[in-house]
Amino acid sequence: MIPIRIIRRRIRSIKSTAKITKAMEMIAASKMRQAQLRVLAARPYSEKMREVLANLTAQPTTDVDSHPLLQHREVRRITVVHVSTDRGLCGGLNANMNRRTASFILEQSIPVNLITVGRKGRDFMSRYDRDIRAEFTQLGDKPSLVDTTPIARVVIDDYTNKLTDEIYLAYTQFITTVIQRPVLWKLLPIEPTKFPRTENIEYIYEPSALIVLKELLPRYLEMQIYHAILESIASEQSIRMVAMRNATDNANEMIEDLTLIYNKARQELITTELLDIAGGAVS
């Protein structure tokens, strides 16, 4: 039988852990709500910008190859913007995202370098000796568009200077509080939308479709990267809340089991003492 003193100490320790996990669950729940509101507000703007840009590149009057960010060339190097978290305690979110990007890298027959956003993704890729072009950490729980603009600047400069030929964006998409999905899609070059032959796509852009396209492209990249980071933050806070809730429930179950063991041990000790007293009185 485990000594009562040790059981009592373990119960106190687990109660302290349960208090911590409960507090972390409440903090994550508060941050999750704010993150969800931001990502849901940004989604329509991001999707509409992608739609408008794809439409512009499909215009018959637009010379796509005139802009360096739209030029299609032979793919000799690929860049992946890999978005992860700075902190742990968020279930399998980082493991799933790292696995998704790592699988993509292994499938390629050409060199792949990385632009990592978040400490967990950077550490994982460094551990396996991947080529990290740039790293960004400590963006916080409420980054602004200004905070993520340097990431877009590295992407634009690398593609413009032909340091890479394709750029992919990898992040965790927020679906619901309990469902998050790792996604990876091509950011550059932009693929024109395929319209049916019967559909008229000749919209009028002022001053011209090409000028609008040139002005919109940098804003588009900034917005897509910013939106990906918002999606990852919302996913992080959601899964952390769930993970801390599960940890609290597990701690409470352990406390109940240890309390039962403690009561049995205490009852056994009392019974043994009573038997000793009774035996001494008889003798």
C-alpha cells in the first residue's frame, strides 16, 4: 500500500495542475472568441480580392507577363511560407501542419526553401536541416497587417528577383472550434480563372486593367498572408481551449481515483490501529 503522505502530496500536486489548466482554458476561450471574429471578418475580403485578381489576369486585354509577379517560368526552386505557432500546449496543431509541409517537401524533386512564421515550425524544420530562407516569430495574438507586411515583402522580393519560381502558403484553416485543417496552396504565380466561352468577362477597369492589377498585386499578397496568420491564430486558441479542458477533466478524474485510494488506505490504517488497541486491551 502506498503511504498516505505520498498520496496526499500527489492529490495536492494534481489539484494545482487542474487549477492552472482551468485558468489556461478560460484565457484561451477569451482569446479564441476574439480570434474567430477577426478571421471571419477578414474572410470575405480575402476571398473577394482573390476572385478580382483572378478575373483581372483572365482579361484578354491584360498582358500577364508584363508583371514580374505573374510570370510563369520553369520551376527550379520552390518556396513555402510555413505558418505555425510560437507556443505549445495546442494539441496536434503544429504536428499536423509540420507533417503536411514536410510531406510536400519530400514529394518534390527540386530544391525547396522555407519562410517560417512561428517558433514551432522553425524549430521543427531546423531540426531536420531544411533550408530556411527567413523566419518570423513573436507576432502576438493580435497581429495587424503592418506586422505581417515584412513577410509579404520577402515573398515579393524573392519572386521578383527570380530566387524562386513557385511560392506556396501553408497554414491551419479554422473550420470550427473542434475542427482545424492544415492546407497548402499555390500563392504565386497566380492562375487565371477559367471562364466558360459563353460568359462575358470583359469588365471595364479604370484607368486600365493592367494598372489596377499592378496596384492590387502587392496588396493581394499582403492580405493572403495576413489572413493565413489569422486563421492559424484562431485554430491555435480553439484547440488550446479544448486541450486545456481535456487536461482539466483528466486531472479531476485522477483526483477522484487518488481520493478513493487515499480513503481506503486511511480506513485500513485506522482498522489496523483499532485492532492493535483491542489486542493490547485483551492481553
